[in-house]
Amino acid sequence: MDPPPPPLLREKSGLLPQPVYATPLQTRRTWRLKMLHAARRATVVAGVVVVVVWLLVGLRTGFTGSYLRTADTTETAETRTAETGLGTGREFQWEDITPTNDLHWHPCFPGGFVCARLSVPLDWTRPTMPLERVAVAVVALPAHTNHTASTNTSTHAPLPNAATHPPHPHPAPANRPLLLNPGGPGGSGVAWILTHGPALHKIVGTQHTLISFDPRGVNNTTPATSCHASAGARQLWHARAGSFIPTPATTRARARSLGAQCEHRGQGAWVGTPNVARDMLALHEAALAPGEADTGLRYWGLSYGTALGMTFAAMYPARVGRVLLDGVIDLDDYYTGGWRRNLQDADAVVARFFAFCAGAEGCAFRRPGDTPESVEARLMKLLARLEVEPMPVGEGVGGADWVTAADVRTLLFAALYNPLPRFPLLARALHDLDAAHNATLAASLLHNDLLRPVAADDAQPNTGEEADSAVVCGDGYPASTPSSGGMTNASSLADYLSLTAELESQSRWIGRSWARIQGACTGWRTPPRGLRFAGLPRESRVETKGRVLFVNNELDPVTPVRNAVRMRGRFDKASLVVVKGGVGHGVGAVVSRCVAGVIGGFFGGEEGGEGGIGQGEEVECGVESSPFEEGGAVGMFGLGLGQGGKEEAREKEEEGWGWSVHVPGF
């Protein structure tokens, strides 16, 4: 180490400093210091440049570096090649839209849909952190200026900040924005509104702008919850299960594998329902036109969407306007990780299939003189035969395949959600398996999703299922424990077997399938972060500014009507509609002008008025269609497809569209 240079001396006499002369060693040291300072300045400048570039790219990509377009299950060739306003004839891509703190709308999908990406804080407990943002994918179906039924040629009212390319604001009334969530968790609101938006407009009125979104971690919202290395790896992981209903031991092993992978990749900590509820408040505020009075959130949530809606109402009661909760989850059970208050009516829905089939000549599985009991007995014999010898498929759509007893149970489970179009298809598949020894239809309904080509190295964000586990297991933490009945990564195989047995006692048809929800949590290792929800108050009702309407079918396979009755009692301005004779999951599965009228009045009434149903009132509505009726039937959500809507809905069902049962966890 060199010795320090001698001090530079200065004459102290006189007013001005006298010359000071440095030695040769000092000259070399001074030159070296100057070079070091210059290098330091260059390093700092380069670092600032890198940070700025990273920030700009990160804000553009949601800090994931990749995007996923709306899943192919809801895109058609027309959708993908439509003129989007972002380039004639080019495929719409979400990265074409820069996330913003308000909503800048861009044309995106045919039928008048517009899209935006709303930038919200990753951590709402630290909302000012500039580099930690979520880009929420949002789709809207604007209100119709003529207030008539939706068609592709209808005139839509412009939205606030409607944009072409580049964005150009056009101030206009927001036309009563109504937010939608299809459930899941992990369900894509983008895909749902593209499919059902026109039907929903017919129910609530075209004076409303319908808005839906992919919740954080899901599908087109970035950053996505993606625990697999690629789409090919994800598909292989699903196929390795061998069945929709794997054994409990296999379920637990898969859960522990996925949980470790998600923890390794740092996924799933920020997607909890309380965080999404706060995102929804930000979306509601951004959807209002400048100067528009904020009369509170207007919202329609289905299934898990009822848990999201009740969480919002309890966290922000003063921001509630009109909240509709359709197919109601028991929120106490949900936040303790139980999932034990879902299947109480499931076997009754299965019994309705047997009864409908025995009484309808149009049921392909029916034989002369059948009773519900004889139809059930024939199905049991078929299942026993397939347990011993699965049926091969020689000429299926996807080539070589086979159908097992577990596959048939999966078909039955899927049919329970939407009986009007699916019970007839289920009956045809059962007839082919039983009488014709032909498994082609059953295989095509079951495996449609698995037939799509996937590039093995094509890394993509998650389309739902990893996010399912993150939401379900995170929301139940830390209340979800083996002692409380919930499953965690501390749960043993014996704990999970006990849960499975309990759920099978509730439903012998779908209990084991339902157990997979909490089975996923036996391997989840990522604690939730961000906002937390303490649960509904025990000693009092939630006092909301606006009104809450609970709606439930009389027989729902996974959200029994008793949940709606119980949850209604936890809110002070709550009303209830029970659909007598309604079978299926959510009111979209039935046809009822009474229900449609109540919902339309609820959202269409003046703020503060009764609008369709009185505050605190309980109403019963009937249904007007049943499975196997001549000409076929589809639920209310299948009637908004324009000319030939019934035929198009049935064609989609026959193609296997929507038959992949979405059970959280796997």
C-alpha cells in the first residue's frame, strides 16, 4: 500500500493564496483519482439508464416479459383476425395496450367489445411503490344507445377515454357500468363476457355498460400465476393424473409437487380475494365518467364471485350500490378452508337426471317402462363394467383413446352444472357406451381441451388452475388447519382421507372430486401477502349503503340454496330470490322470465328505489324449460347468441365446449 502524499502547504500571509506546487507522486495520484471519479460517474449514469429502461419495459409487460391472449376456448378465427383498431386485420394482443392508472378503451373483439389494462398496486398495503404493479385485463360491452337487444351491428355509446391507436379520450357518460365475475376462483372474466355478454345485456338492459376482468394472476392479467415451465409441461402434468378423479394418495402427491414448484418459482402470494376486492374498487372508480356521481359498485358475481362480492361488501360497505350474488358460497366455510357446505344437494340433482330421463321419450338412455330407479341401476351396471374393462375409442376425433368409469363420473359431474343442454348429451353418451359400445361421443366431450396442439417449449401464463390453488389456499390461511377441518401442507394423508370420506358421505357421486379442492392445499407452501380479510362479523349484520340480492336455484349441485338463506341473514339490506324447480349451477342454467325480470328491475331501478324486488323481500320464481323437451333447451346465458342462438349453444356443447369441469385445485 502506497504511503499518503505529503500535505499541500499554503502560505498564510497575505489576503490571496500563494502558489502551491505538488510533487510528481502527487500528480500521478491526482490523475488516478480523476479517472476513478469519472468511472464512478459513468457507472451511475449507466445504472440510471438501465433502471429507466427496465421500468419502461416492466410497465409494458407487467414485469413478466410475456403475455397470453384470451384462451382459445373462447376465441374463434373471426375473433383472432378481426380488425381491432390497432392494425387492420392483425390479431389482437394484450401487449398492444399500455397499462394505465385510468381506463383507456381500445377496440379488440368483434361484437363491439373494447379492452383496457388497468394498472393497480401489487401490494395495496404499500400502494405508492412505483415498480410493483399489476396490469388487470378488462373487457367491456358498451351500452347501446338505442337500448335494444344486442347485435353485432348495434350502435354502442362511447366510453370515457375510448381510444383507437394511439389512445384518444372521448368523454361520454359511463352508461351505468356493471361489473361481472364468473367465479372459479381462476375463472376468466374476459372469456366469460365474450361468450355471455349479449345474453346478459338482454337480462339487465342494454343501458348498462357490462365490464368484466381477469383477476390478478389469471389468464390475461399480468403478472400471471404460472408454476410450470411451459404450456406443454402443464398439459403433461394434467395428463399424468390419468383421470379427473385420481386416488386421494395421487391427489396429495400431485398437490405437493405443484406446491413446491410454485414456491420455487415465487408464484401465488398476491392473488388473494381481499386484494382482488380492492382491485375491483379501483376498477369501479376508473369506470366512472368524469363528473359522474358515484352511487356505489354495481356487480353480478356467480359462484366464487359471490365470495368476492361478499368480501367487497364487508370490506367496503359504504361503496356498495347494487350487488347481485348468484349461486352462493357460504363465506364462513370458505375462509376457514372447509368447503364442506357445498354438496348437500348434489345427489338430488343427479336424481333429477334419472327422473327427467325416465319421463322423457327424448332421453336416449331411456328404455320403455323405465323408472328413475331403473335408469340409475343401468348407469351403475355400466360403471361397474367400465371399472373392469375401459372402453376403447377407435375412431374418435382425437384418434386413439379410451373411456373409464371415472371418465363417465366426470361427464355426470359436468352435466350437473348446466342440465338443460347437457343432460340430453349425457344421455346420448351413456346410450352409446351402454347399447352400442361406442365411446366416441363420451371421449370427444371429455377430452376436447386435451386435443389442442401445444408447443412443448411455449412458456405461457397460467389459464386458471395454479391461480385456483393460490386463491383457495391463501384465502383459508391461517384459519385453515387440520384442527379446523381445512387442509394445509402440514396435513397428513390420513387427514385428507378423512376429508374425502366426509365429502363422499355428503355426495356419493361427486364427493371425491370435490375433495380435490382442499387436496390442493395439502401441498401449498406459499403464504398470502397483501390485504387480509377477517371474516363477516359474528354478532351483527354488515350494514351496506346499497342493496344486496342473493339468487339461488332450488337444486344447485355445488352451492345449495341453504347457503343463500344463511348468507342473506348476514347483511342488513339483503333480499332473496329462490328459483323453484331450478336445477343447475347459477340462474344462467335455467329459463325464467320471472328471474330475468327481477334482475333487470334490480339493476334498472332508480338508485334508492326498490327496482324489481323490495329491500329485505324474499321472492320465489318458477322455470319455463326442462331437459329433453322438444326442440331442445338452453339456459338464459345461452340465449344471447343472436339468430339461431339455441342451435349455436347446442353445437358448442356437442363440441365439448365448457365440459371440462372447473373445480378449483386442479
